Amino acid sequence: MTPERDSLAAVLARRDWENPAVTQLNRLAAHPPFCSWRKADDAQRNQYAAQIRSLNGVWKFAWFSSPQAVPENWRLEDLTGGWHH
């Protein structure tokens, strides 16, 4: 099963958070944060290229007292911001 296809009920039934053998799910392999610049001057000023996007800012979070308290339709929530670029 993939996370895109798992219902919230299926995820809750597995109770992965209680299984000490589960140390990761759907994690990308670690990699060094490579950056490149077109000009040495930009690198010295730490001026990132246009394709770098800062994640600083206001984030929208929801806290629930338990996994069972998460609404089944949580993935249908509208996302804020420019996600399609």
C-alpha cells in the first residue's frame, strides 16, 4: 500500500507509531545540500539562485490529541500558497 492510496482508517489500523521496528516510512534518502551559483560574486554574498525557495514564513498546522482524532478527509483540505510553479 502507498500513502496516496491508504485511507486514514488503514493507517490508524496499522498503528505504525507503536511499532519500534518502524523507524521510517516514505523517507527520501539523505543527501548533501548541494548549491551552485552562476557567479563567484553571488556565492560570496550567499545569493541563492532563482530556483531556490525559502521555507521561512507562516505555516498552517493542525494539532490533534491522537491519530484517531484526525478527520478522514484531511487530505482534501485546500492548500494555501503558490504550490504550482
